[in-house]
Amino acid sequence: MTAARPAKRPAAAQDQPDTPPYYVATQALYIGAARAHIPGDQVPPAHVERFGWADKVRRPDEPPAVPPDQPVTDEGQAAATTEKER
């Protein structure tokens, strides 16, 4: 029996050692008119580079951004501030 080989990272990720295995979408991401990702989705680094989404994603080891005027719940998401938002 042979040992399983570790999964290869894409060439772009290998060229940049500080590139994470994926990014997290912080907003809806589109390719043309088609939605490709929703907030919270894992986004491949190659797609971030190819489609110019660097300002629309965060690294998985970074905390989610929360507007300074909203409290953070235990789940890490901004708490709803009005009954309408709940």
C-alpha cells in the first residue's frame, strides 16, 4: 500500500507562498451578468486574480469586517438593529 500524496496547489498559489488555499467572498461576485459567489463562499485564488476581486474578498484567517456602529454576535456577524432586519 502506498501513502496518499498531498493535493497539489495550483501553479499561481505555488508561486506566491503567502497565498491562502482560498479566499472568502465579502460580497456577491459576478462574472459578466452571472453571479459566481455569494458572501461567505470560498473563492479560489486563481479566480480572485483573474477577475480582479481582491477588494471583494478576505483571507480566511482574517476576521469578517463589521461596520463600527454595529455590535458583533457570538457567530461573528453583525447583529440586526431593527425588527425589520430580523
